[in-house]
Amino acid sequence: MDDNGLAIDVINRGGAVALLLEGELDLDCTDELQTCLGPVDASVPIVALDLGGVTFVDSWGLVTIVREHRRLSEAGRTLELHRVPSRVLDLLARTELLDYLQVVI
């Protein structure tokens, strides 16, 4: 885990790349997440964010997820959210992002 409270492990899974997140997804770590997502090989059609270890998401964390979803979608790629904790699902529902984002349950 870094000084900002978020650990990110990048795992290649066949035709997809998974980023396993652990800790707080907030203003202090959004740059780090974008840095990890940016160089993912353009030939990889699916990028998965595994949120199973995420304990907190603030508005900046949501903005980062939405921006990356849009960026990947514009390139014909998919951002999937996996193992989303119930409190994060509730946040996505309250912000009406459940219909916009690809949540895999």
C-alpha cells in the first residue's frame, strides 16, 4: 500500500487486464490509478477494476472511474467493475451510475 492508502496490483488475465485495488479510492490516489490505467496495452479489449478490497470511495474516485470508462469506451474497449462492495454499489446507485458503468456481479 502506498502513502495515500491505496494498493494497486496489475494482473494480465488472457485477453484482459485486471487492476486489484485495496484501500481508499479518493482524491489522494486518483492520479496513481490513472497512471496505472493509462499504459494498458491498447490491444486489450477489457480492463477490469477489482474493487473487492476498496474500503472507501469519494467523489474524486467516482470521477476517475467515470473518466476511465469514457476514455476506454471511446477507444472501443470496456471497463468492468468486479467484486464491488455493497457500500460502493449503494454509492453507484445513488449517483445513478449503475446503468452507465459495467458492473460484473
